Amino acid sequence: MTSSLRLPRVVRARALVRIACVAALLASAPSSQEHAARSTGITRHTVDFRISYTVNDPGLGVFLLGDVPELASGDLRRALPMYSSNGSWWKASVSLPVDTGYTYRFYLRSTGNTEFKDPTNGVPISEPVSVESARPGSKTVRFYSALPDPVVKWRAGTRARNAYESAHAVRIGAGRNDGEALFEARFARATDEVQFFVRGIAGGREPATGVYTTRLATLFVQDENVFSYAPAPSVPGPRRVLPMRMSIDSDVLGVTRHYRVMLPRGYDVHPDRRYPVLYFYDGEKAWEGNGLSTLDPGGRVVERLIQKGQVGELIMVAMDTPGYPGGRPEDTIPSDDYGPFGGPRGSAHDFLRFVGEELKVAVDARFRTLPGREHTFLSGFSLGGLLATVAGWDAADTFGGVGAQSPSLWAAPNFVSRLAAGATSDTRFYLDAGDLETGLTSDAIRMVARLVRMEFAYAANLEWRVGFGQTHTYANARTRLEPMLEFLYPAVAEEHAR
């Protein structure tokens, strides 16, 4: 059969279609992808999606779309790219909750950088397929409230068209003062992602604006904060460690380096809790300032994600770039390559040794961390994103997950060639780019394709996002912190952290 397709920038493309769609569970021993998925507290399996569809135009590709968050929640703009070695058989693996049903379909899309954001860019090349699943138990939410006869208003997923349902809340205890009580409500499926708020029968609302968004099966809501545990009666917010710019003398690098630390909410009132650590490169641009060159002014983006129950509590360590010329490329470009414009050979591997052998040791000794690699993450933007990518391959014994935002892969052609030759890694990778970053976007997409070819599974050890209408700025990267952190350390992972 021959298909005639109309896509943006493509007047007409003809492809030989041989529909042979298979969604088969991998019938192998538990893999690293499956283990990583279980660490989030949701029992998952890796589903292997495949389709036979011949594409002769290099500007087109096959994408996977479904109606659950792991399959892009029906948003064609964010459909998952599939990989093909010959332009005929396409594949992608996705980690999905075993107790969640879903419907999926394959699409042909133009792969031009600026066309990802076009919701009309794509035509279906298969019929929708539905997979049913058994219904699990319900969520349990406990919360303090002064509202009379409170009702929990909730909806499954995050799509505005989903209607809110009501769940009656039962009083189960006294409050922290005479004006409130402790309530409990059960609703939805335990593993579903939901949005909810509390409303009093005679008026009033908690939170005052917005909603809570979480996948936690059991949660506690207090003072408009979602917790995976029963918190202290009063929980202060996150705080910077003084002095705000600390130093450490490095034997590995032979210089003094500087860093900054942000502790999560409640660190001082929950002395028995320990926390993962996210290391971030370009530390001087992490929290100071409020413009295009600041990633998260005052740490407010991360604070909100934790408050609303989307991301788990974690310690953040922002590592400053060196003060001497050319230092940033030296830190971030691997030793396979040279700095841009004839610069010196990169020394990212030395910098990663410094982080793993010196800075991490100091941080673990001073703060209540979870020191294992599964709770140690590295992220960065631009050249910092390149560093995170390198760490995912060459410092996998230290970092269990990396976040590469708009990675400057162009600066490390030899490193990229080494990966193409068959390097392996069991690190979890998050990558993103703005669709107006031209070459950076294309390089990142090719890196994602390599990972898919290596059997990395979306939502397990691989996540890919495109920022629509976005150029190469920290302010744009800021808008993509939410998917990055939800992938690296979602709140459901906190339930099982020790």
C-alpha cells in the first residue's frame, strides 16, 4: 500500500507501508532499566514498541504517542522519537506501570527543529491499540484543614479537559490547634498521576491558587506542601548554607574551587531524614540574579515543584566555573577533544574526579546525604550539559542520573564518535534542547537516537524534551527544570529512599 502524506515543509512524501505493529513485553531477566524503574516505587515493565514502515525521506521519522504521561499524554508535539537502522523497522522501549492501561498509536512526522512544536505535524500510520490493566488500590491523602466538611476535588492526569471528581474527607484526628482537624480521603488509583485541591462545603480552598500534582500513593498535605511522610508540625522552607560561596582546595585540579549549597525544606526539623544530592555546573548562575542568565532565581522553581508533590526533597550543590580564561571549556570538554577555536585539550575527566573524590566526599561528610550513585545526580546547561553527558558515560560509578540541558555536543566530536562505536552505560539520561537552537537540537536528537538504539527505555533510563520557541538561554532552560527533576528524582522515588 502507498500512502500520500501532507506535513509541514513536506508537500508530499510517499512511503511503502507494511503495518506490523507489535507491543511485546521484554521476556528477559530483570534489566538495569527495570531495576531503575522500580526504585521510583511504581512497579513497572519495559514495553518494546515496533513497527515496520519504510521511510525514504531523511526529513521524516516515526514517532510513538499514547494517552499516559510516559507516552506524551496525547500531545503530538512531544511524541517519542523511534529509532531505525535501515529506515524500515522502527523501535522504542518505554517503561510503563504494570497496573495502568493505555492506548497508543504510531505517527509519521517531519523532524525539522522548528516543526516539533506544530501540533499538525504528523499523520497516523497505524490504528490505535488499547492495552487494559487491572485496577490497583486507591491513593490515601491525609491533611490538616480548618475548612468545614472539606471535599477533595481531583482529576486523573494533567489535561485540562479531564473533569474533576469529588472524594469525601473523613475526620480522623485533632489538628495542630483548636481551629483545624486532621482528615483523610481516598480516591483515584494508587499509581495514577493526579491533580487535586481541597474545597470546603461552605467555601474556601486549599491551596489558595493552583493545584497539587503528584503520583504519590500515600501523601500528607500540610500548609500547602505535599509530603511523602508525616512532617513536623511546622516545616521551614529551603535555605542557603552560609557562607553562600564556599571553597575547597583540590589536589586533583591543583587549585581552589568554589561551590554553593541549598538545603531542602525541613532539613533542620527532620534530623533522621537523609537526602539525594544534585550537583549543578555553572554554580554562579544557579540562584543569583533574576534574568536570562540565571537558571532558578532564589531556587523558587525547585521549591515549588517539591511543595506541590512533583519532585522529592534533595540537596543541591552548585559548582562555580573557574575564574581563569578558558576554564569552563577545560572543565567540561572530555580529554578526547580540544577546546573550541584551537583551545587546550579538555580535562572534564579530571574535573569529574574532583567532584567524585573530593567535593562529594566533603558534602557527604558535612550534610545528611544519601551517598549512593542512585541518589547522586549531575546536571548542567550548554557546556555544562556536555559535562553531564560525559559524566553519564565516564563517571557512571559516581552519578546514577544526569540532566543534560542543551548540551554542547558539537564541542566533543571525538567523544561522540566513541559513543557511536559502542560504549555502554547504566546511567539514567535526561536530555533537552530548544527548537530554535539549530545545531544543538539536531545533535541532541542524534544522541537520543543512539540511546534508543542501545535499548534505553523512555521513562525508565531515558527522557527527551523539546522547548518550543526557545533559544539558548538559562531562562529557557529554567522552563525545562520541571521535566528534568521529575525524571531524575520524582516524589514517588522519595517514598522508597533510605
